[in-house]
Amino acid sequence: MATEDTNAGAVEDTNLDKLNANLKKVEALQARLRSVLMHRSTHDPALDAPNQDLFAKAAAAYWAEAMENPSKIIEHQMAFWSKSVTHFVDAQKALAGGKLAAPEDPSPRDRRFAHELWDTHPYFNFIKQQYLINAEAIQQAVEDAKHLEPVEKRRLRYFSRQIIDMMSPTNFLATNPEALEKAVATEGQSLVDGLENLIADLEANNGELVVRLADEAAFEIGGNIATTPGKVIYRNRMMELIQYSPTTETVHKTPLVLFPPWINKYYILDLKEQNSLIKWVVDSGYTLFVVSWINPDAAYADVGMEDYVEEGYLAAIREVKAITGEDEINAVGYCIAGTTLALTLSLLKQRGEKSVKSATFFTALTDFSDQGEFTPFLQDDFIDGIEAEVDDKGILPSVIMARTFSFLRSNDLIYQPAIKSYMMGETPPAFDLLYWNGDGANLPGSMAMQYLRGLCQRNELADGGFELIGHKLKLKEVDIPLCAVACQTDHIAAWKDCFRGVQQMGSRSKSFIMTQSGHIAGIVNPPSKNKYGHYTNSDLSQSAEDWLEGATFTEGSWWPRWEAWLKKRSGRQMPARIPGDSTHPVLEDAPGSYVLVKARP
């Protein structure tokens, strides 16, 4: 027995030694952390939060309500106090019973609190329940602020939600049982690894904190993602044009040109063979061209929407017509590229050109009258901050956009990944979609402000006309056959907003498909997965709600339905085309060079 006690003591001493050694490593890493933060690239502080006016108005509105209806405010305050005191008493009773156990937990299930100690341990359970009580009280206080404009109320809801999410006990080591358990079990190695992950993320973004969501070492563009065979057959300062190699003996006569968003890289549509829309289109017998946009730096500061139209859309259409010998092409625009496709179609109409036979819009906003979840970011204080940022840097850095999009889903895209990486010391998962999500692109300063001011804030395309290239471009002038695909839970381009824009287009032939899921998963939805279904209804004259009420639901991917629509507008079959021609020699293999350029703040 004495020998066993001695051995146990030695093990404890050894573990303590390891723990102390790891804690010393943490001290050394802190010096590295201080260094990267001292040399961090800064951004305009207006991009971090609303100005004080919003909170001042919120406080004034709350107290105005208190003066007009004091009983209601007192009722809410008493409810908060009562819940807090009752919660404390229940915890004390459980401890007085002689058992280290939590009282019965009536709170709703929340995956942030999945670890069993949140429900069984009195300390962690008390913290969790009090946090949920506090969160409810803050949300109620926001709803009680009645004397606010709708836009201000929406912003207040958003920013109060950010405060609530940020203050979750799961985000702090001392109140996260899972992180504490791992720190003890690994003798502190998880903390060392977590700090290493944090510093690596900061160093990768010049001191800006962007949580890495995927294991970047697991992917190679052109190696195990973006592998559909093709050739770069044209290049200018704005884009590379990729023509994909045919996999069928014959193809439809009318070529298809796909314009992806330049906020991200095109290969979201070509991640791997199983879910590649690009490969599926080629295998379906189409001559497919895809634009791969440049990742701009400060030298592109003066590049505007007109340059994307002239040197992107019109250049691609011109070169595809020259290569294929066709007078018309079919076009696809995804997200902001769909918005810009609408601008291009209005321009072509005004010029009397008929180069586009049909248009397809993937999750494309063209009517910005309802700013939806982006309302907090489309008010003057935030846009003024962006303007100051682009005036300083010449570009809107990808890191700013990535952070903005992430905060719309902060628990899923910021806090939970940060906990896993920085507190638990885990390597991010090898997930191709998340790798793509982290491979962002900068925006030219001029283009960013045209888009934010003219389209998002003033809604000029749908309301009066958007001035570009000497023309006033109008949504109603989009009058060619069109198909629009929107996603039911899209938080970036809400399907009802996409629907409203399509209603205002001038085409006599319109098809609208609403697929299940969100902005990415709803589009990248191959038939082989049989995962998400879709809704269709040919009557686009009614409200979005009534359209959905009368829509037909179909199990499975929307891709075959769209391909059947596209086939009718793609002409007869002809021998498959080999990429390039005598005047368009192959410059390099797909995926090309532009897609490999990384954004740097």
C-alpha cells in the first residue's frame, strides 16, 4: 500500500510538473501575442459598433415608456428579480440537501450547453440559468423600447443580441466546464495549443481576429477541390475566363456563361466531384464558361461597377461568342453577380444588343427596399466607416466583410469555432465548404461604395434607375426569359426579397424556384444527395406569402428542373467543343491563377 501511495504521489507530481511547464509556455506565447497586436493592421472604429446615438435613443425610448406606463416596466423588473431570487433559492436548497447536484432545470435546450455538467453541477447550472434569465430580461427591455423608428428598433435588437451572445458563459474559460476538463486532462496542453491557434489566426490577418473555420492544410485548389478539367482561354485585369472540357460527344449549340460573385471565389460551385454544379452542367452536355475574378489590391481602388460590367460581363460575352461562333449566350449570375447581371441586361437593352438569350439568377437581390438582416450594416454610421476604410486602404478588405457576415450567425461562425480552437486547442475540421468560406476576396473601394450607396441604401436599380456608363439602368428593362432560384432560409439574400425583384423585371417568361436551406447549401444541392426539396408556382403576380401557399413541393434537387428549363433555350445538339481556338490559345489549365491569390488586409 505504501508503494502504491508513493507511485500515486509521483504521478500527481509528474502531472503537476507538466501543467506548470505548459503554463510557462503560455507565458512565452503571450510575448508573441503582444507583438502581433502591437503591429496589427487597424480599421475604422465605426465598423465595430453603432455610434452612441443608437443607444442614447434606446435609453430615451425605454425611459419614455417607463414614464408613460410605469406599471409595465415595474412588472418586467419584478419578474426579472423574482426569477433571479427563485433561481438562487433553488440552488441553495439543492446544496442544503447534502448532494452536489443541480436543481431541476426547466430551461430550453441550447446546444451551447450540451455538456452534462451544465445540467448536473450546481455551479455551472446556476451560471447557465442566470445567464438565460439575464438574456431574457435584456431582450424584453429592447422590446419595451416602443418609441423607436423601425430601422432603429431592428438595429437595437441586433446589437443587443450580439451582447447577449458575447456574454455567454461558454465563451470564458472559468465558466466553461468542457474547456476546464480538457485543460486538466491534458495538463494544460490544450491551452497552449489554443493560444498557438489564436496567434496563428491573428498573424494570418495582420492582427485582425478572424476565426479559422477549416484546416487549410487539408485542401489544395486544383488538387482536391476545383478539379473539373478546363482551360483558361482569356484573361484581362478583371477576370480569367475558363472554358471547361467536354465530357459528352455532343453539346447544346448555345453556350452557357456563369458569373460567380467576386466577394468570394468561384469554386464554391466546384468543390469536389460529388457536389460540383460545374461538373454536373458539363456532364449534362453544355459548353460551359466560368468567370474567375481577380482578387483586387489597392491598385484597384478606382475600379467601379462599370469596370465589372465592361471588362467582366461584356468582355466574357464577347469572347464566348467569338470562340463558339454563336450570336447569343445563356447567362447565370450568382448573388452580387446576379445583381450585376441585371444591370448588364438593362444596359444591353438600351444599346439595342441581343447577345443574351436567357438569364438565370441564383440568390440575387435586385430590390433592396427591405434590407432584412443587413439593416444594422446599411445605415450611414456603418457605411461612413466603410467609406473611411476604403479611402484609407483603397479596398474594402475581405476580413471586414467576413466578420460582418459571420456576426449574422455569431454563435455558429464565431464563438463556437473560437471555443473549439482557442480554449480546447482543437484543429479546425477538414471541411471544404468552410475552407472556401475563409478564402475571401477584397472589394475595390469605388465599386464597394457604388454598391452600398446606390444599390443597397438608395435602391436605385428598382427605384428610378442606377446611373452607370452613361445610362440609367432599370430593373424593368430585364425582359429576356429568366429563371430565378432563391433559398428558403437564406440570411444574405432573403427569398421574399429575391421574389420581389423578379416580379419587377419586364420579362414575359419568368420561372421562380425556391429551394430549401440557405445561401450556399440551397444552391450546392446535387441530385445525388437527395437532401433538399424545392417549391414552384407559375403565378408570380401574387405576394410571396401567397405564392408559397399555392406552390408545389418537389422532393430532391432543383438542378434537373432548371436544366430542363435551360435545355429549351440552348438549341440543337452539335459536336462538343474543345476549349479555345486559334485566336484564344490555352493560357493554362483550370482553375487558373487568379483564384489562387489570397486576400490580405
